[in-house]
Amino acid sequence: MQQFFVFVAFTAFVAGYASWRLRKDNFRTKDGYFLGGRSLTGVIIAGSMLLTNISTEHLVGMNGSAYRNGGIIIAWEVTSALALVVAALYFIPRYLKMGLTTIPEFLEKRFDGMTRTIIGLLLIISFVSTLLPIVLYTGAINIESIFGISELLHISRTEGLWLTVLVVGAIGAVYAIFGGLKMVAYTDTLNGYGLLIAGLLVPIWALWDIGHGNILTGLSTVFHHAPEKFNVVSREPSVGPGARDAILPFSVLFTGLIVNQLYFWAMHQSIIQRALGAVSLKEAQKGLLLTGIFKILMPLIIVLPGIIGFYYFGDSLYNAQDTVYPQLIKRILPVWMTGFFVAVVMGAILSTFNSALNSAATIFSLGLFKRYIRKSASDTQLVRVGKITSAVLAIFAILVAPFVANAPAGLYQLLQQLNGIFFIPMASVILAGFLFPRVSASGAKAGLAFGLVFYVLMFMVFKVNLHFVHIWGIEFVLNIAVMHLVSAFDPPREVFTIRDIGVVDMKQWKYAKGLSIVLTIVTLAIYVWLGSV
């Protein structure tokens, strides 16, 4: 009962505080609803980006993978800092100059309206078919495992998961539908910093327990129990037999992972939309680089607990790795504390879920509805369409969520494999738009189509003996080649230039370059330090 009271109290506090802060905001304009009125500060942007990214597929999935495979999974996190540096110094100044609301909007300016439409549709499909269902399902696993919903209600575990998915999905939809981006950002910030605190308490409490009151002794005990788990450099094969089943071979960090990280942190709508809503370039850069600091710290929350779980449980959960984190929570946290923890976990689920809903609604309303269905739509009508879109997509995601269970390599690995269908082709087109002025609209569409087909054929049909991240790298190079080849026969008709339309103050943050250098050095140092374990 204690844990349930704490859970309800913190959740109500977050909702109440965000509602109070936004009581005077105007959600009827498209900038007000979809971009938070372009008023977000660095701290809000960082907190929201962090929680939009970190959800239960990380807490459950990555800790499960770390339990089974060790620290090699850390690459998804620490290399994000490098991508955020590039986003802060190169991409966000250009986005804000153009006054973008969505990333597909850039593609219309650079190529044509059809390219924008295709990318917009692919983004919406990727949200609904991969991200949203997996976030809901991993969240349901966590809540069911800690609260025992099925036991409380005397129903089967499957029914408990379905019910949890339904309730969480409904709450997330309400946030996205009625509050817009600013409501999402404020609730994200509170839950995000709550997640940092609660997430860090898990390994601290566990190491305190293992070390009998001494955290460093506990860490030393866990390390000497299985030192190989702390090595971050994987020697798994990335080519040939065994490559398809490998988790994250070290060599893939230099091929497809680079492209994936750049896309996710600099071009993915649900992430970069927070920075697009910044009050100034200074605040946008501050938010992105602060997020980079958080990402370097994240392995303490989404990797170390999994390794600690191996100390506690040994191989007993080897075939149920996605239950390791919930079991660890139940084992080491005080009863009242689990209520607070589940509240911030719920916040993490809601953040990623409602952020994706808000981004999909933004893309559909501004990029599809206004362009093809009602060109004269007012801001009020666009906001209404955005709310309807969020509701429809939420219902679809809730229905799909329970069917992602039993992923053989874990839910986080499944999410990354599915993301490859969409992320790399879209990254290729966006990067070509910035870096290759000779690529035309027809070339962009050809590269996009080629990339979609190539990944599906190589990974899912022919099942080549390559790690899927290497396939991303090969696909990216071939996509760019196809774009240039087609563009040679149908070159662009005019040279694209970026113009400052004066939406926000474009003065750079004075610490941006210095902090970027520090983040780069720290990232490299982590691999030098832990790569020799």
C-alpha cells in the first residue's frame, strides 16, 4: 500500500505542477501546441530529450542485455554524446535559421513536397510500428513485475500486461492530446530528473547491500565476480558466421552506428523537436550538450544494474533477460521507494510515448493535412487534427504492443533492428540535403526507395552473415551513390541556400565549443579505460 500511495502522489504532483505552469499558455496556435510557443530553455530541453529517449526499453532492455552480454551495450549511450555535439554545432543552427517546425519541412525546402510527404509518412509508420508498441510493452513488464497487477486483480499475467498497456497508453495519449509539446516537455523535465535520481539509487543501494555498507567494496565485489562483464569492447564477429546473432561488435561503431546516432540525435523528429522549440540558439545548444552529459552518465542507470543483476541472479534468468531489472528493483529497494521508482518509470514510458504521438501529430497536421487535404486550414483546425491523430495512433499502438513479446535477443535489440528499416534511408536523404548540393529531388527519392528495399532484403530475406549495423553502413554508402547517379541524369534546378528568417535569436552559446571538446575527450577516455578490462 505504501508504494502505491507514493506512486499516486508523485504522479499527481507532476501532472499538477505542469498544468499550473502552463495555465496561461495558448495551445490554439500551431507554434503554441506543436513547438511549445518556441519558449523552451536549455534545462527543459535537456530533461525532455533525456526522458523522451530513455524509457523502459532502455531500463528493461539494456539492463537485460548487460546482464547477459556485459558492458558492450554501452556504445548506444556514450557515442550519443558525439552525435549531440554535431547536432549542437552544425544542425540546430541551420534548423533554427530556417524556422523549422518539422524535419520533413526542411526536405520540402531542399528537394520538393513529395520528398517531404514520403519522409513524413515513413516517420509516422516507424513510430506506430516499432517505437510506441515496444515502449508500452516494456513499460507493462516493469509495472506488472513490481506491482504484481495480475495478482492484485486475480487475473492472468497476460491479462495484467494487456490491462497495464491499455492504462499507460490512455494516460500518455491524454498528455499528448490535451497539453501539446510544452506539457510534454514540462512533465518530461520533472520525471527526467526524477529518473536520474531514482535510477542512480538502484545501483547505489545494490552496491551498498553487496559491500555491507561500503559502495566501493560492493563495486569491487561485483567486478571481481565477473570482470569480463565490464569490458566495453566486444570481440564478437561482425562478418561471417555468428555475425547476425552478435549484440554489438566493436567494429560497427565505425560504420552504421555513426549514421544511426547522427540521425537519432540530430534528425529524429520526436527528439530534435524539443530543440526546435527553443527560445534561442543559445538555449538549444545548452539543452543538446547538457543531454550529452546525461548520456555519458546513463550507463550507471541502464547498464551497471544489469551487471549487478548477474552478481545476484547468476545464469538463472539467462533466458528471461528482460525480467532482470524489475527483479532487481524488487530485491533491493525499500517498499516505499518502489512506488517513487515506478512513478518515474511511468513518466519515462509516458514521455517517449506522448513525445512520439506529438511528433506524429505535428507531421501529419502540418505536412500532410494542410498540404493535401485542407490548404486553408486555420491554426485551430490544425491543432484539432493533431489531437485526433494522436488519439488514433495511440489506439493502434495499444493494440499492437502485446505482440512484440518474446524477442529472442531482447526487446532493445529488436527495436534497433526494426529501426534500421526507416532510420538509415531517412538519414541518407537528410544528410545528402545538407552535404551534397548536386543531389536532386529525384535522386533523393531514388536513394530513399533503394535504402528501404536494401535493408529488408539483406537482413530479413537473404539473411546475410553481417551484423545489422554493418548493413546500415553499407546501405548508407549505397544510398548516397544511388542519389548521385540518378541526380547526374536529373540534376537540381536551383542551388539551395539557408536563409535566416529571424524566428529566434541566433547568438551562439559561449561555452558550446568548449563543452563539445570535453564531451569528445570523455567519450574516447571511457573506451580507452574500460576497453582494456
